[in-house]
Amino acid sequence: MQSYPNGVPSWIDLATPDPDASKAFYGELFGWTYEDEPTDQPGSDYTMARRDGRSAAGMMKLSPEMAAAGMPPVWSSYVTVADADATVAKVGPAGGTVVQPPMDVMDAGRMAVLADPSGAVICCWQAKEHIGAEVVNEHGSLVWNELITPDPASVAGFYAEVFGWTSQTAPMPGGDYTVFHVAGGNESGIAGAMAPPMPGMPAFWGVYFQVEDAAAIVDRARELGAQVLMDATAMPGVGTLATMTDPQGAVFSVMTPEA
């Protein structure tokens, strides 16, 4: 893959208080190997997680300052944009908040951190040397990004203004489901949105990893110290899904797509 179309989620990374423990957990679960890359912040390497030699995700240490500011261990989603600064300029007028202004990530690219009107945090990524994930839609790699928010319809306009997304909503078991689309993206959609399955949940962007056998992955994750929030569940027309927290507390989901 040479590049991602503008508006398409292209990268995910994990902020964790214990990178070594997280590496061990996800390495056992997904077969990842790792390469630590120095950053311009002393003592804070950025880890590339690879699947068969191709970049699948990133990891970094959740600093004490981040934790003190209330940031939990979390998987973050990144959306490819042509111009991070121009994207950020759209955030305030669209009702969102700029959490982190645009910044260069050495020669890899330029990024910013945004929050939609419901408070869900998402990043934008202007690629330079790092285009994003080199492997997706395979075992142990990103397959879907999903917004959990109290009223998906109320934030659809934000994503339309900021990323150029359109949306379609359809009924599903347990409530309506919104699918986002963008020109040049996958025809079946590039991300989804739904209301929280439990009351009181904060708005957030979740990540799904494709796996060959969701039930087996849940069993193995439990053995490795994960907490299972939703056991492997068949969703007609979609596949088998499960949601867990890793041993450090970051929420993630897995999916075995329906054949």
C-alpha cells in the first residue's frame, strides 16, 4: 500500500503504563513482533508492532503526566488527512475541541488530537514517511474503528465537516448502527458508530482486530489476564465479535468476519 485516501482511518496506537507487559500480552495474542524507535523525547521510545514484518500498530508509554491528567490506558485511532493544520481549523466551527494542536512527529508525519462534540477523541494524521498500517483486515491487524457515543446522529455533522464523511443509519439488534463512508474508502464503510451498550459510558473510539477464531482468542486473552466485557457473540451479517480490556486496562475488540 502506497498511501491511504483522505478521511480513511489508517493507524492505531496504544498508550500503556507498562509497555513491556503490553508487548508480551499482544505478542502472545496476535503474534506481533516489535521494533523500538527513538523519539525526540528522551526515554520515551515509540514501539512498532509488526505482523509478518509489516507494521500493524504502535505502542508508547503512558507517562505519569498523562495519567495525572486523567488519561487512561487507551487505543487511539488516526484518520489520514492531506493537511493537519487545515483539518484542525475546521474542528472548532464544527463544535469540537482541539486537544493537541498540530505537531510534527519527526519525519514520520504531522498529527493533531481532536475531540468531537460528545467528547470522543480521535487523531488526524498527515503522512510523510509513515503512511499508517501496512497490514489490515488480516489476523492480528486492524479491521474496524467504532465510535461509542450517546447520540451518533448528533455528531455525524462534525465528522462530515472535519473529515468529509457521509453516514447511513440502519436498525440492528440492540439499537441503530451508523456506518461512515468517504470518497475513495471501502464501499462497505470506513468506520461505525453506536450508542453505548451500557448507560454512563463515556464517548470513545474503539478498535477491532481481525482474528481467525474470536472465541479462541477470548479464551487465550483471559488466560493472559484480560477482562472480558463481551464474550464472543455472533452478529448475523457481520461475524463473531468480542470486547475485552487488556491487563493494563485498555479496551479493545476482536472480530472474526462472517464468511
